Amino acid sequence: MLKELGARIRERRIASGLSAGDAAARVGNYSSRNWYNWENGERAMAVQQLLDIAAVLNTSVAALTADLTIPAANPMNQQQQQASVALLRDYWALPERERLAVKRVLKQLRRREQNNFTRL
């Protein structure tokens, strides 16, 4: 899956006329080595990094992740990965205002969970 995603990122970067170093710098303070690791599927990226990469390449996460082949380590793991990809696609299909509302709800739930955990 990472190699396939990396190949898509590489295609978009080249089509955008960016070098790996330029693209990495636009995403954040990353080196061209980081970028090559992502493109070659040698390093996983955080969700925020994927969001930033899509923005720099003037595309969407949905376009980068559409129909990715998800390796099946075990059936449950594959289901979780497919659900995660579907969730990302659904999130990015929402209008901006609704995405902001989803972010607020998730932050509230995370804070509530952290507070419950620290009370144990």
C-alpha cells in the first residue's frame, strides 16, 4: 500500500513540476530524503503529513488513496485499514464547514477520553 501511495505522490509531484526537496520544504521542514522515503514506500506518513502533501500537490487525499490495494496481514487488520481509508475519503468529501465541526467533536472526545484516563 505504501509503495502504491508513494508512486501516486511521485506522479503528482512530477506533474506539478516540483523537485522532491521543494515539495518536502513546502509540506514542512522535511528533507528531500524524507520525501523520497515517502515516494518509495519506505516510510509511513502521519495523517497530517498526507493532508499537507495532498495540499502541496494540489490534489485531495481521496484522489491519492482511491482504490489503494491494502495488504491483508489478517482479515481484521485489512478491515480496519479499509475502514480508515473510507473514513478519510468521506471526511474530505464534506464541505469545509462540516469538516471543521467534525474536528471540534473529535477534539472534545479526545479531551474527554484523556480526562477519564487520568482519573483512573
